[in-house]
Amino acid sequence: MHYDADKLINICLCGSPLLARYDIAAAKLTLTQAALSGRSRSMWRYSELLPVRDNAYRATLNEGWTPLTLMPRLGQFLGVPELWLKDEGFNPGGTFKARGASCAVSRAWELGAQTLGISTNGNAGEALAAYAARAGLDAVVAMPVDAQDMAKRITAAAGARVIQVRGLISDGARIIQQGAKDHGWFEVNTFREPYRLEGKKTMLFEIAEQSAWEVPDALVFPVGGGVALYATYKALRELQALGWIGPKLPRLIAVQAAGCAPFVKAFEAGEKATDFCLGAQTDANGLRVPKSFGDFLVLEAIYESLGAAIAVTDAEIRQGISDCMRLEGVLLCPESAALVPAVAQLAARGMLRPGERVVMMATGNGLKYPHWLKDVMDDAQEPLP
């Protein structure tokens, strides 16, 4: 089904997510590789393939154009010498959620939304609150009671109303959906509006541009709701339509916590959708998503790219934080640190090979997780002499 892109809308009448489509032929007239050289180094350099029509409605804090860095010592340690890190911790707020929030808030603002609502484990709420403040809009953010206090405080400091939920992100989502019905909030929960995904797809545009329009052999993602993974798949298809990359797709690999791994379970069973993960539990809060509204899209991207899904334990995540910091001096957030043991497992199984170029998608800055650092320090420190 097709819908008017200039109307504020959440999901299809059929109950599925909506995806933005672009006139690629028209985009080609101004979006050229040569033209990019003179543009600002933010995600908005790809404006022809982003949804905001009037630049006056861009709610931006210069998100995007984050570094793509070779990790030679970590790569050698894990058995993948050509290992790279796309470090989204350099974004405003220290997280890749800035991209999605900037795009979603900008388009909602342009289309007349007044109050935005989201359910989150932390970072997405912080980002929504910040960009809503930038646009002069109101925000309502539902968070589990055991979400980080820092996330709650930052969200509230940006002027958002914070609702603490006794339950999971899925329970908070129902509160936001009810608020949309009762109070006219515009819902920006995962996959329940079209434009957070559009901001996140720019990560792949940047990786391609930073690599002279050569895509890697594999991209490894920490996955909660899976928006970034599917957004990457969509971006790859758009670059193919532009003629900027060839037909080969990188393998898209989802990494989840063992205590909440619905995509891993579905992938291993060859299913097209996930089951709700009962008793979802992991200390990496961003990975604690028991079921994604767009799960079938994420699985489609994994299957179509000949990718995979793999789970790691919280203990392995803690070790991943330590290994990356010790070998490369880079402090990963726990969700991103899950990629370190996952890459080691994938290499050991022959699913990542030494000659391949592999990019780990680091979604946030580890400085936002001081309690994880305490755990690492407690494990590493020696007694006084």
C-alpha cells in the first residue's frame, strides 16, 4: 500500500511498519559523489535520500560523520585482522540514537506534531528528548524502572516527561500507544513510524563513502529492536539503485544477549518472525527487547544478505569491554562490547575469515555506563602491597 508522505502517519492500516521511498532518478540529479565533497560533514549531507523537505525544520546537532577506524590489535586477537569500528559514540549524546531522533523529530515537526512519545531502555529516550527540545516540541518518555538513573536524569533535564514502568520496554510501548490514542501524542516507538530508520541508514552511507564506495564483507550489529540492521539493508539497496555499489551485499550479522535473543532463536529455526522472549534479562539494557515490531524486516535483511544471528553472555560482554580497552584504548558501551566475543565466535566457526573486511557497529560511548566500568575494575585491580 502507498500513503501520502506529507501526512503524519505511524503504521500501515494492515498493521505493519511503513518505509519511506524516494525518487532515485530525481535524487541522482544533485546527489553525486562529486557534490558530496563540498557538503557539511553530518548525516544531512545525504539530504536527497532523507525525508525532510524544508531545511528550516531540521532539528540537528551535527550528528553523523562518525569515524571508521581500523582495530588491528583487537582484530588480530579475535582472528579477523581487517577489523574496523564504526564508532557512533561520537554522536551528540554519545549514541547512534541521535541519527534516528534527529530525522524522526525533524519530519514530525515539519508535519505538525506537537508531542512525541517513545518507550525506551535509555538512549533513544535521551535522544528524543534532546531533539524535541531542539525543535521546541514536547516529549513523553516511558522507561523501565531499572533503566539507568543517568538516562532518566538526562531525559528529564531536556524537558521530557519521564514515565517509569514496572516492566519491559514492551510494557512502556503500550503506555505510549494509549497516550497517542487518548492525548494525541505522536508515537515514535521502534518501527512504528517511518523516519527513525531513515536517520540510522546514514551510517551505511558513511561507511561506503569513507571506504571509497567499497562495502565491507560483513557488518556486525548489536541488536535490540534491529532498526539499525534493517536500515543498513535499506541503505545498501538505495546505493545499488544509485549505481554507487555493486550487486554484492555485506553479510549482516545480529548479535544479542543470551538472556534476550529472540532473533537468534528465530534465525536458527529458519523462522520469518520472532516469538516474544519470556523472562528477557540482560544487564546490557539496550539489548533487552523481547520482541521487535519490525522483526520480520530484520530477519529478511539477515537472510537476504546471507548473514547470521549469534548470542553472547553478559560475562562475555564484560570481558569484551576490557579486551577492546586493553588492546585499542577504545571504551565501548556494553551493547557494542557484545560484538567483541561475537566476532571471536564467528571467526572460530569460519563465518568470518582472516582476509575479509569486517565492520563492528559500535552504537554508543562506554562513559555512559559507569556501573559496567566498576565491574571491569573490580575484576582487574590488584590488592595493595
